[in-house]
Amino acid sequence: MARLDEKVRGVFVISVTPFQDDGSLDLDSLDRVTDFYLEAGADGLTVLGMMGEAPKLTGAESRQVIQRVIARAQGKPVVVGVSSPGLAALAEVSHEAMAQGAAGVMIAPPMSLRTDAQILNYYRQACGFLGRDVPVVLQDFPLATTVQISDELLGRLIDDLPQIVMLKHEDWPGLSKISKLRDAEKRGRRRISVLCGNGGVFLPEEVARGADGAMTGFGFPEMLVQVTDLAGRGEMDRAQDLFDAYLPLVRYEQQPGVGLAVRKYVLAKRGAIASAAQRQPGAQLDALARAEVERLLRRQERRLAELG
């Protein structure tokens, strides 16, 4: 399986981790949802991300997920989330994942980091523990981590650590960060791939600013693929029209605390997973929320029909 590099483009879907109603890991549904993402046109997959409930898995379960998805991915690249404040644990999971055939690993900064010097030192040490041959995705998600990576610090991380080949961009507001990064590359800074998160809520604008695609999840991953393709070809009106048909559900998924419950509900409804269950602690949709999602799905279907 090819490893990540700075030229990667497209959509890497953040995979949910399916559980049965009793909270046990559902490996059959993991196979099914992997197939579902690839059939939707995903260029790659990411497992054990924040929306993959990674902290709720045991070490043995994490290894099962990694092995199962890589084996099922039909040669498509798989990125493994390995974020951890402990570098020994981070390196152990990373090396196991790479030995299984992962394309690279994703690292978010620990919440304890506050200064530029602390952030830079953490990534220097992490890359040192991994070794030069392990490609790294830097996850910049301050809404979740509370860690702010400035434009200047991002540039220094890129300059100092050639292992960082991709930015998972989730700063918000953060469109200007993409523009500044691409402008710096025009002035001589090395290029890195930029895939964006946040449930795709800014996807058309991000691609127009120079992002290479998306690394996020949604109950309709085919939308992420189609919008990225259209926007990347400069067909912004078509991209926006398609995106707008899905936007109410995208927005509904952005609710803190229940977004994953919405996504899993939709995926279960579409047959991609057997159960919408999260491993506890985890939110569940009540009857009123489910009715709201159903109304949004009906409206979405009508909008798509109108677009032809």
C-alpha cells in the first residue's frame, strides 16, 4: 500500500467505529461500512479519529480495527489516528499500524500544550519517536484540542519536520490559513497536502482556497466526493448547488455532543452499519431529534431530485 506524500488529493472518509447494541465491537459492520465508503468514491480512509470513538476502544480492539480496515480497503490508503500525550504509546501504535500496511498516521496536539515552543517541541519529539519513514498528518483542530497553531508556527513545523506531509485542517474560522499556506508555497515553502474536516461544512470554499479535498465524515460521503471533484475542476456553481442540497443535514450534524449520533443514525438507516449505537458514554437521539433528521432527509431527497 502506498504511503502518504505531499501530493495526496481527494476524500479520506473518517470512519465510524460500529458497535452492537450491547456496546461490543461489530466487525461485520466495520467491513460493511468500509465497503460503503469505498463504493461512495472515497480515495482513502481514516480510522481511530475523534469521530471514530478511539478513546473508548481497548488496545486490542484498536488493533482489530486497524487490521480489519486495511485488509478490507482494497489497496486504498488508510490513515490511523494515533494521538496520545504519551509518545511511547503513540510510537507503538504507529509502528504496528505501519507494519500492517497503513499509509500514515494522524497526530493531534495534546490539550496541555499552550505555547508555540511547547507545540513545536512535542511534534519534534513525536516525529523523532516515529522515525523518518512514517508519514505524519498534523491535525489542527483547536475547537476540540484547545491548542492554537498560528500561521507562523504551522510554517515552522512544515519547515522543520519533513515527515509532516499533510495538514488535516479544522481551524474555524480558518479559510485564511489555507490561503496563507498556499501563498507561502508559491514563495518557496515546500508543499504539503491539505485535507479539511469539520464535517465538510466549509468544503466548497476550502477547495476554492487551495485545499486538496476532505478528511471528514458524513452520512452521505458521496457528497464529499462529488463536491470536492466539482470544486477542484472549478465548477463552483454546480459544487455549491449540490452542497446546498445537503447543507441542512451537514449543519444538524455539527451540534456538539450529538453529531456522531446523527451520523450513525443516518448510516444505520442507509444499511452501512447494523446499529447506531455508540459505546458509552455517548449521546443517543431522542424521538424528536430522530423526527427532525427524517424531515431533513426528506427535504434533501427533494432538493436532489430538483437538481437532477
